[in-house]
Amino acid sequence: MPEIDDLREEVLRLRGALAMREREARQRERVLRRSYNATVRALADAVEARDAYTARHAERVASYGLEIARRCGLSADDEPELEFGFLLHDIGKVAISDAILHKPGQLTSRERIVMRQHPVIGDEIVRGVEFLAGARQVVRSHHERWDGGGYPDNLAGDQIPLPARVFAVADTLDALTSDRPYRAAASFDSARAVIAAGAGTQFDPDVARTFAAIPNETLEALRLACAPGAVPPAATPAV
């Protein structure tokens, strides 16, 4: 019947139009995601440019952190802001003076108070940026401790957002296994011992146990992927 044939043709036409719209929408999302990633990485580079000794720190922490997070049940596919939070954790330091940030000796009590404001400043910087909403958990809470002795909010245990608890382990791992002016880099095994010793005080014991199960070979591969000249690991797949 002509009417049925016409109806079928219209249905096929509409189906094709919808499929094309869907492809266009996915392409726009991919372009937008690449733009977000480029913006976040540029901001992270700007923060690290102030300290030559932390070069690629944010990249390595993000790489370690995403691996630990995945094993803790957090998915970068479901929560792409995870990577942004890891990369931008120290963005608040852009407001800290060089005299404090690069002071060779110990900080005074007053200087420590100023330095401890960088998570709050960072939270204020990213607040209101919609695509960084999820990153705020790490930016604000990355110096909290499992036992409540951290800052700026003295959160304890499960009060600390899980991404920030994951970050704490990844950050310590990178800090210990990177060269510093005052000491050589420690081995992964030495870093593991420090993190295990801090489980239940500085670190979430479950996150520490999850980290302990990651082979050294995996950690080394993640570190090498973040070396100067290497292509940064694509931890956040295109949508």
C-alpha cells in the first residue's frame, strides 16, 4: 500500500536524521573534552612552572592516582573530573608568594598558615567552573589526613572524599620516588613501606591496601609514560 510505503520511508528518513544528529553530538563532546583537557593541562603546567623541582609531578600523580582509583572502584569514564582534580590539586599555590613557596629553610608559623591556605584558594579558583565541579574534592581536601590531623577542614576517615584519599597515596608515592635538591629519589619498595606505615593515620587503610597490590612494573610504566617527551597517558577516554 502506498501509504504504508510512504510511512516506512519517513520512518527511515527520521531514523537517519537522528543517527546523524547523534554522531554530531558525540563529535562536539569529543572536541569539548579535548578542549577541557588542554585547558586543565595548561593550568597545571603554569602551576609547576614556578617550581623546577616538581616538573611533571601533576602528570605522574594523575597517572598513579587514576590507576589506584580504578582499583578502588572509581571510574574516570563515569567521573572524568577525577583526572582534572589530580592535575590541578596545587592550583591554589599560584596565589602564594615566591618568598614562601621557594623559601630554602623552614617556614615560620605565620608562613605555614599562609601556605596552608592554598587548598582553600584553589577551591575558590575552580568554584563556579562547571566542568571542574568534581575536581574540587581533590583541590580542597588533598592535605586532609585519615586521622583528622590534616587541613584545611580537619576532616577524618570517610568524611574525606574518596578521590582525595586516593590522591594522598599517589602524591606521597610520587614525592618519595622523585629526586629533590636535598635527597635522591627513593625506590618504589621504600615508598610502599612508608605508605603502609601511614595506613590508618595519614592514609585510608583500604586505599593503602589497594595501592599495595599494584605491581612495581605497573608503577614504573606509568612513571615512564609521564617522562619529559613522552605522550601523557590518556586516562580520560574521549566520550
